[in-house]
Amino acid sequence: MGFSPGRVVALMGRYWYVLKGSVPRLLDIAYWPTVQMIVWGFMSMYLREQSGLIAGAFGLLIAAVLLWDVLFRGQLGLALCFLEDVWSRNLANLFVSPLRPSEMGLAMIAMSLVRTLIGIVPASILAIWFFGFSVYSLGLALVGFFFTLIMFGWAIGLAVSGLILRWGAGAENLAWGVMFAIMPLAAVYYPVTVLPGWLQPVAWAMPPAYAFEGMRMVLIHHQVDAGLMARGLALDIVYLGLGFLVFIRCFELARRRGLILQQGE
Amino acid sequence: MSAESPAIVVADLVKRYDQVNAVDGISFTVPRGSVTALLGGNGAGKTTTIAMMLGLLVPTSGSVTVLGHDMARHRARVLGRMNFSSPYVDLPHRLTVRENLKVFGRLYGVRDLKTRIAALADTLELDGVLDRPAGKLSAGQKTRVALAKALINEPEVLLLDEPTASLDPDTGDWVRSLLEGYRKGNGATILLASHNMAEVERLADQALMMKQGRIVDRGAPAQLIASYGRTNLEDVFLDIARNRGHAAEIAGAAS
């Protein structure tokens, strides 16, 4: 039996039913990006009064926090899909069906996209209303930044899900914490050049730096660096491949060690 | 694969965890259209054996073949023709019964899913709870929903881990009748792990008595009862568990 888009859609339905059936969950997805945007928006207003540079690029912090949420929610949204099945002790039911691990990965990616949009779009609209800043002023480049970041989030989310399958409940905190370990190197609020010299190659080895540097180039210099974006997306393809590899390898390890039946207990 | 060939073939199956053999070199076949029961105390290796039959667990050595396919390497080719239920594996609690059946129906590629769900709801008396979250059902209702999931794709091979656990006698009897009817109506092959000896006596064509990862005896329930000089399968089980009577003779001969 080959790859089945029907099975991917079936599993997306499973995750969608959980979301649509829970207003608190839907509100929670939109709540945190909105609160962060408001906080950073007020910070931006304060800094605008203090600094001419910030006055010239008022939206830097708001755009940065919204794009950071794309990265964070992209990863968390995927890992939470996996954790839903761990918590509900449903993994064995899924893996005795014809569902393949790669199909599960694709379904989680699709739902992560849905969850990220549910979180970010309302916050971005409120940013226009509260602070007069539209992240959509980045133009088509925003699409590039969005996918550069969310694809890296997916890669990390797949790897984290694999590690949860391998290590069980002890690894669940990775889902919430791993992105904050990457954040200092992602150049979210400052350029890569702020980092010590020896850390800068590490930052450039990950796609987020390309997105955030590209974002600052648009907002401050009104230029789009297509080459920068292309390099970020190329790195994403590599990381996404590695993420799938980790997930599938952990699944095979779980089969050898009998870990699938133990999840959630 | 001919129509006569067994549905399940287990050959020299071993599963080792660190220094312990959870399954220690078992071999058996399950003829098509029959019911085979795995019996044994806790830790005997029943669930581990079933997990290897489902491809959830890779054997250390030996093989499991279901409908002609090696489950360690080619399980994807046959999973659509099998299904499974266990009280240790839940359906997502936040989804309604209907939503759960829709998800699994689509995963198994069931055609005319709406009709299939309606038929299962009628057979398993789930009409009143179809739109209730799976987590808000009684134990009996959860068992029936798990069976509905297990039957959604009309499997040729059905693996059941304690299908009537925590059910009252009336509901348990009802489930057993359902399984008998399913086997007769669909020609399905059923393998079940159970602690309910009366259930095994009623349903099984052959019983495999497991202890410490090995099959210590096997046969039709009536044959086992006769050979152990007992009146019911529970006493046979106790003889094996406590290594007494005929079980002690067998163990002595084996050593």
C-alpha cells in the first residue's frame, strides 16, 4: 500500500475535531500571540519616543514578535498534535491502522499550519488596530519569512515528537522549551552581528536568522534580499528532511523496544 | 496465498528485553475462520505476542506472518485487512463516538462510511451515544465503541486483548455472541487474549496456554479439560499456573 492522501486528511480530521470542540483551546492558541503583540507594541511606542532609529522602524519589535510566534507556534502546534495522541493513549490504535509515520508527519504539519494561522492572524489584525502597524506591509516577502520560520518549526516539532516517542513523558517538556533554547541564536530582536563571533556561524546555520535579518532589511532599508530568503528556505529543506528522519527512526526504535504500547501509561 | 493456508503463522518467535525473554520461542498457526485464544497469567507474554502480530513490536528473532505477510517487514501490506482492540488503548476522549469512527473509517479507507457507522451503531447499540464524547461513556459503552472501531473495516483478522474485561456478565455475553456472529458471517479469523475461561470455552477452537513466555500446552478447550482431568478450563489454567497435576507431568517430561 503506497502513500495515501486520504489517510493524511483522516488524521487531520482527528486533530481538527479536538480543536473545534474546545473553545478554550481555540482561545488559547490566539491568546498568547495577542498578549505578546500588545506588550511589545507598547514597548515599541515607548522606544519610539526615546530613539530616532526606532521611530524610523517602529514596527520592528511587533513584526519580530509576530514572526517569532510563527516559529514557536509552528513547532508547538505540531508537537501538540502528537502529544494529543500520547495523552489519549491512542498511538497504538493509529499505528495498527494502515497509517504510515510519514503520513502522520504530514497531517501534523498541516494542522500546525492551521493552528499557527489561528494564533497569528488575529494578533496581526489587532496590531493594526492598536498600533497602526501592519505586518502585511512586508509584502510578498512576508510569505517567504513565514514559510522560512514555520518549516523550521515543523522540523523541530517532528524531531521533538520522535524524542517523546523514544523517551516518553520525560521528554514532553521539550515541546514547550526547545524553541527558547534556539531563540538567542535566531536573531529575533537583534541582528546576528550582535552575537559573539564564534556564535554567528551557528546562527547562520539555522533558517530563522535569515528570516529575521530579512525582515529587518525590509523594515529598515526597504529592501528585499531574495538570496537571503532562498538560503534560509534551502536550509529548511535540509532540516525538514532531518526532522522526518528523526521521527521515523524513533518510530522504528519504538517498534523494536515496545514503546508504542507504553505511551500515555 | 491459497484459501486453505493459515491466517496467522508464528514461527520460533522470541522477544527479548535486556536479559528477559518476554516471549521465548513460540510457534503456532491460526487457521482461517477460526478462533484462537491465548491464555496465561499476567506477564505470560500474551500482549507482547499480539503486539508482534500487529507489527507494533519487532521480534528479536523468529517470524509472524499474517495473511501471508511478514509483520516485521511488510505490515503495511496487510494492516488494512486487520484490526484490534484492547482495554489498555483508548480512543481520543474528546472526540465523539461518531467522530472517532469517522477518523478510523477514513484511515482504513472504508467506503460508504456513513452507512457503515450506522450499521455498527445499530449492531452494537450505540445509536444513543454516537454524539457523546468517548471519554464520557461507561465501561460497557467504551468496550462497544472499541469493538465498533475494531470492526469498522470488516477485518479478515481480528486481534482482541481481553474483549470483555470489566464488563458485567450480561454485556460480556452479548459481546461474545456478537463475535461469534461476526466470525460466522464474515469468515473472519479471531485471536483473543483473555482471562475469562468461560469465554474461551465458548468461543475458541484452540487455546494456547502461555507461561513465562512459552506455550506450555495447546488444544481445543474440551480436549485440554479432558487431558488435565478437570471439569472446566479455569482449573486447567490453575494447574498450569501452579505447576500441579498434569501440568507438573508435562513440565517434568520437558525438562
